[in-house]
Amino acid sequence: MGRVVDNIIVKFGGSVITDKKHPLSLNLDAINSLSRTLAMHSSKKIIVHGGGSFGHYYAKLAGLNTKCKHIYEVNKVVLTRKSMFELNSHVIDSLTSYGLNPYTITPFYWNKDFSELKSLILKLLSQNFSPVFFGDVVPCKGGFRILSGDDISYILCRMLKPSRMIFCIDVDGIFQSPRLEGSPIKELDPKMVKNIIVKEHIIDVTGGMLRKIKIAYKISKLGVDVFFVNGFKQDALLKALNGEYGVGTCMRGVH
Ligand code: IP8
């Protein structure tokens, strides 16, 4: 599939848009800062957001994770999804208030070869909408599983080959040690991935930072540059939107 010019996929990390230490707590200032920054940039944007203390909180109670689960509590599945729609509505409100035109697409609409999804995204982008996705609870053979926002980001990168993929996280980038000492790694060589030990949030049911780094590696193999930037810092996100290397951590696309 060909490259669509000047599309940027931005993932709002759940640890930025919510407070992961407290169940169901929103970080509205961070959501607004992300929305304001995106509105300042002229590129076409596709937004994906994580679950943070909303989706992960209920998913953990429900015993759900990225593997297909046959035994689950129906009402917790409902609450997990409900909390994600609630979080999404806050993100949508914020994006709208900064003049963007968000259009949420849930995995419900996806067919196997993603062809309809691709046409829908391209149509929305051409009409000045910003498609928005979020990690969700999806049916699988005989049960349910979590489809994380990071997995969705990979699917979208494979489909659209965007100019770059930006993960907004709660620290300045990827660090060599879990104590986050020194400066973040400026350029992450895929060979370094296995030596990185990361600090994980206990609440995370989808594999946290390590899984994110592995997904970033898969995205870089599609020829797409991947940036990890501090989602609380407007300047860092703006630089990444401009494709400036040296901000946060970058994993360059392999061509
Ligand atoms: O925060 C998880 O998405 P992620 C979504 O991108 C749910 O891993 C429902 C827990």
C-alpha cells in the first residue's frame, strides 16, 4: 500500500491523559495541552488514545488482557468499554474545543482486510476530519480481549504508511535504566531494544512500555519514523510533529 503524504499518527498515552495512580481520574490539563499543540500544526492527524486509569482499571478487575479470555465477568466487560467511551468523549470535547474535527472510529467497524477502514480514514482526512481511535474490548473466538491503542497504531501504520508515528508518554523518552537517570536515548537502535529494562505501571494490562517499544520496532520496519516524546511538554510534541530528530527518543524507519 502506498504512502499517504503528510499524515501523522499521534498516540495519547493513557499515563498522560489520565492519572494512573487513581482509578478513573482524568488529566484534563494534559488532554487540552495535547489538543492545543495538534491544532497548531497543519499536518493531517490521526489520533489514538490509550486507556490509562479508565480502561485498564476495569480490564484488570475483569481479568481481561491482550489474550483471548473465555471466562470473564460480563458486567466488567461492559464497564471497561463504557469507561473507554467516557474517556474518549473527554478527548473529543477537548480536540473540538481547539478547532479540530475529531471522528471516532471503534474496532467494531473493521473488516478483516481493513479495506473499508482505509477508505473511510482517507475520506475523513480529505474532508478535514481527524480520525480518532482508542484501545477497546473486542470479541475473539469464544470470548473477549483487549485491543490496545499501540496495536491499533501498528495496524494504522501498516495501512497508511504515515510520515511519522508519535507516542506521547509520561517521561522524556526511553531511558537505558528503569530509574530514568541521565538523558533519554536520542536514537534507539533496534539492536538495543533487548537491553532496555523499563519501569512499568502495575495497572497496565496490555504490556506497558516494553510492548510499546516492541511495537515501535515493528513500525520502524515499515519504514516509518517513530518518536517517543513527553506528552506533558508542548514543545517536544511540536518538534516531533515537525519531524525534528533529537527530541525525546526516535527509532528511525528502516527503508
Ligand atoms: O492503553 C488499552 O489501551 P492501551 C485499552 O493503549 C483498554 O494499552 C480497554 C484497557
